[in-house]
Amino acid sequence: SQQGEEDPQALSIQEGENATMNCSYKTSINNLQWYRQNSGRGLVHLILIRSNEREKHSGRLRVTLDTSKKSSSLLITASRAADTASYFCATDRNYGQNFVFGPGTRLSVLP
Amino acid sequence: DAGVIQSPRHEVTEMGQEVTLRCKPISGHDYLFWYRQTMMRGLELLIYFNNNVPIDDSGMPEDRFSAKMPNASFSTLKIQPSEPRDSAVYFCASSGGKEQFFGPGTRLTVL
């Protein structure tokens, strides 16, 4: 299976702290994406990183990709209560448009 | 653009009944995906279309499930007959590139 696996399954932090979530996958990829899902809502795309990229930033988000270890991390800096959500990584196959989603990390940011 | 539109938002039905879920993708997107999300199995891809043609239906659980995309602006997912284990949130997503845009989902409860 090429499914990404997020770690940890759940994370609870205080507002203002940084949150780091990890994703590991099994086979080679072209692209890896991170999505956020607020409770009762659909997923929202956060960032895409290509296999030839090592790091990408978007606002308070920083994503890294280590293809040798088949892993990625999502860092949210200076977290806010509004960041409380589930975060998913999605990896593609070597062909096509099909992205496989991991089970997600539930992040709780306490005020 | 209103984003991906799904209807109904909630559906409660009895075992054995036919259920039809509907999706209107974002105009101009050429990919459409149907996902199912449960606590036990996470987010599963059921089927996806490219230019209205089904490309990969390997995630469709069994013959009780069928999906159609008669035109670029409409898709249906039908379950006939429905069973209690089909209870889940069903998401439709569309894409014009790698990023997927998710609808709000349909919460299906089969009694």
C-alpha cells in the first residue's frame, strides 16, 4: 500500500506553541499534499510539495520532504485555537491523479 | 464560484432502500472524486472520473455501489440496496490539477 501514515494520531498543545505532524509512506511518489479538516467539514488543501523539493513554506506552515526516508513533516508555528482540526497527508502514485490519504492527526490547540 | 456542491447534506434511510448522492463540481475542473469517510476506515477513495469517464473504480466496495457522471457539471453516487454498514460521510471532490477541492459532504445514516 502507498498510503501515508500520520504520526502522532492525536496532539494537544497550548496556543502559541508549535505543532509538528509527521507522515510516512511506503513507495516512491511524485507529489505529497497536506490537507486540513475541521470538524463536520470537507478537507481543505494546505500545501503541495514535489518529490524534487525538500522544504516549502506557506504563512505559518512549513512542510519538509525527505524522499530517502519516505517521510514528510508539517510544522505549524505559533498555533492558534482556530488551527484545531485533523490534518491529513496525501500521496500520489507514480501515474494518474489518484492521491491516497492517511488516517490523519487530530490537533487540539488549547487557549 | 460556489465550490463543490453536494446534496443532500444529511440522509437517513432504512436498510434496503436506494440512496442517491449528488455532486456538482467546480466549473472547469476535469477530475471528480467520490470518497467515503468513517472513523474505522478513514478516508477511502471510491471512484474517480476524468472528463466524465470513470478512470479507477477499484475502491467501490461492491456491486451495490454505482457512480455516474453524465456531464461535466453533475455526478451521482447510488447505493442500492443500502445497508447499515454504508453509514458514513460521503465526500465529492473536484480538481483541475493536483489540488482537490472538497464538498461539504453528505452524512448518510442507514437504519
